[in-house]
Amino acid sequence: QVQLVESGGGLVQPGGSLRLSCAASRSIFSINYMGWYRQAPGKQRELVATITSGNMPNYTDSVKGRFTISRDNAKNTVYLQMNSLKPEDTAVYYCNANIRQLRDTPGLNYWGQGTQVTVSS
């Protein structure tokens, strides 16, 4: 089964930057859409950013202008560049992708394992 492997989380000071990566663990047929979610303790999971197969990005208002989502189809990878980080960005970040494993097979949703982002001085 397809796995999504995340990396890039860590501890940064306010105003710092991190780049998250999420890569499919094996070859797939196509990725319909990819996105990043985050969840802070005691909070609901929140959609952060999405990107379509046509590279059209969308962002939640709280990260607009600071975060950039992108994808590299050759590497089956989605990235989240996070700049000007704030303490309120602290959360576990999860990637999500709708992936078709085989031609003529419906896409299925897959989740990454989560990576911790902590913004603190």
C-alpha cells in the first residue's frame, strides 16, 4: 500500500522558517490533489494548504503570504515552505494526498505520519 513519509519538522524561533516534505514511498499512477493539515493539542484538525494536479494552490487565511505549498510530480512529493513562523503555528502537521495507484483505479486518500512543528523562543 502507498505510504506518505513526512520530514522537516522541528523547533524554531518565532520568525524562523521550516520546509516540510511529504513523499510517496513508491511509484504511483497519479496524484489528484495534495494538502497539508495541522492539529494542535485540544484543537480540531485544520486544513492549512492544498494544491491541485494543475498546481493551483489554496491557503487558509492565517498562513496566506507566509506559507507556500508546491509539488514535484517527478518525485511524488509535496512541500510546505513555512516562513515568518509564529507560536500559533505550533502543531503536528500531516500531509494528505488522493492517489491513484493504478490506471482506471479510483483515487484513495492517504495520510502521512505527522511531523511536529514547534515555534518558541
